[in-house]
Amino acid sequence: MKILFDQNMPRPPASFLVGHSVIRSAEMNWSELRNGDLLRIAEEQGFDIMVTADQNLAYQQNLAGRRLALVILPSGQWPKVKRRLAEIIGAIDEARPGSFTQLLPDAFRRIARWPTN
């Protein structure tokens, strides 16, 4: 799968996503794009999944009809992400076109999923 890491994502998780192509939004010169434009352009460029730590993205954007799967992490800080790496990899591996998965903060330790279609 072709995965876009939003600018708020740490670099290390990409090396654990074996079999996937991970590209950071900054590498695409997309750091200045607003969320709606970023989602649209990522879809146009053939990305399958976008991974972000932007907790508000799903509430700010209409995700209905999107082909791009969205995985939202509770933090973009590597020490916090590292502790939940297995969950994150699982969420990415299970993502399907148009799906939305949000890993909740450590206190809850569960994944909330909503279909967007």
C-alpha cells in the first residue's frame, strides 16, 4: 500500500511498515496544504492510507465517499507511538478504502472505527 505520513508523524514508524511504501507529506512539498486539500491531492496521487496525529481531522472534514483510508494516532511523539506500534501496524494493515480508524489515548487502549461510506 502507498501510505502518506502527515507532517506531524515521527519518522521511525515507517521502517516498521514492511511491504508498504511510506512517503511523508513534507517530501511531497505538501506541508502547507490544509487538511481538505491534502486529502484530495493524496487521493489523486494514488495514496491508499493517510496516517496522522491530527485529532480534529475527522471532525473538520467530510470523509464520506473518500477512497483514502485514514488512520489517526493519539500522538505524534515517537516515545508514545513506539509503545503502541503493534496496534498502529494492525490498524494500517486492516485499513480499507474509505475507512476511518482512530486509536484512542492510552487510557482507553481501544480502537474506534467508523465507516465513511
